[in-house]
Amino acid sequence: MNIKTIYIFIRANLEAIIWITALVLLSFSSPHEEHYSLCVFHNLGFSYCPGCGIGHSISYFFHGEITASFLAHPLGIVAIGIIFFRIIQLTIFKKINPYKI
């Protein structure tokens, strides 16, 4: 495999790679610990950010804390389903019919 082949693969599957990486990072991060955030609202000192709530909700869900997941953000579990569906669209459905999606 050469560099050009790797570049073409990454470019063709970039969105799927980003979603999978995000879910893996959220599954390994601890929602209980304070950590560095790329969130603009968090870095400006705001205490509430809906995006951070969804991230914490997803992390709680992957750690088996369903109630805490719902309390962090009610749509976090729904977001997991949507992200998984999008990953399936980008990988499996793309292989079946690459020009329809």
C-alpha cells in the first residue's frame, strides 16, 4: 500500500472515521473527571453547553450509567443511535450502492 492509496481511502471515508473516532474517545473518557475541553462555551466560562451535555451523556451511556446519561442530556442516547445509523450508512450501505447515498 502506498501513500496515495491511504490518502484516497481516508478521503473517501473521512466522515465515518471522524464519527467512529469520536465515539471511541467518548467511550474511553471518564464523564466524572474534569478534563480539557475544546468547547468554546466552556472555555469562555459558561457553565452550560448543550454540546458538552451530549458528550457527557454519551460517555455516561458507554459506562453503563443510563440514568446519569439521560440527566446529562435527554437526547444523548438518541444521538448515539443517529451516529451509529450514520456510520452504517457510510460503511455498509455505501458498499452496497455507493452512488445512492
